[in-house]
Amino acid sequence: MTRTALILALALAFCPASLYAQSLEDQIGTALQAKKPLTRSITAVPDPAAVAEKQIVDRLRARSISVEPAQAPTADERAQIADIARDKPAIDLEILFEFNSADISPKAVPALVALGNALSRQDLKGSVFFINGHTDAAGGADYNQMLSQRRANSVRRVLIEQYRLVPDTLIAAGFGKEQLKNPANPLGEENRRVQIVNTTVQAAAGR
């Protein structure tokens, strides 16, 4: 275990409960709740779009069965992830990292505690989530894309190692500066974020 990982593990283990953390946990849990259909018919024909989305998610899950993903999503797959995420329950979180690094800052611990607790709730556990990393517009596109992927992987690793979430229910993707939250202020800190998306795809029963 690296020094950074050890510090983070200890911080997570001993981070005291706070009103802020509990409030953020509730916000995350509420934001990621999948909307239930108003009616359900036993003769309903499967939605072709939902079937296609599940196939994409399952293909990405197959490469996410370990703590370190076998392969980062390709540019085409990132476009598919963005398309799926467009109308799914999601929340943007400010996860602080060390400057120009994928090492998680100690200041990020409360947000990670809230996220880990929220995703461990019974009503969300078992759902498949995208962890999408984003940067501001400073720097080159290729560098930002790789940095955002590494940062998304770091968040995913914490959720797996500290909260025992199943690896293939967490798909990390780095978007660099492709999806600025505030294009009017491309260097604004609001663009540097991690987006958590509930794909609404369920992992196999018993996971």
C-alpha cells in the first residue's frame, strides 16, 4: 500500500460523522435514485434503447472486474457513456486531488465518505454506476483526458477497497475537458469534478 493510500485509508476509517457528511450522503442518495415506472405490464415489450444501453454497460463491466480496469474506455465508448448518462440520475461532486496528480487530497475525505456510504445503501447497492472524471480547459486535450481517467480510477479504487463495492458495478471514464460544466468560464473550478451516474442497469442477483 502506498503512503497516500495508507493516509487515505486511515482518514476514511477514523473520519468522524458530521452533519455535512450526512447531508451530502442524503443528497447523493436522493440524486441517484432511479425513477420507478408509473405502471408495469407483464406483457410489455422490452425497450430497444434500454436493451442496447445494457449491452454497452455489460461490455464495459466485463473489463472492470478487478480493482484496476483492464482497459480505459475508448473515444467511441466515452461517447456512448455520455449518451447513456444524459437522462440518467446523476450528481456532480467536488473530489479534491493533489495538484496535477491523481492522488486524492485529504480534503476530499468527507465527500468520499458520503459517496461510499450512499452507494452502500440497500436501495442503491447492486446498481451499476459510471464514475466520470472531468477537468477544466487548462492544458492539452490528451493530457487532461488521461489525468481525468486516472482520477476517476482513484475514486473507484477507494470505493472498492474501503467500501467493498463490487468492481464491475463501477465503470470509470475520463472525459478531460470534453464536457465543461461551465463553458462560459472554461478555467472555473466547477469544471473540475467527478460525476456519478446511475446507469439503472442492475448487476446479477446476489452481487
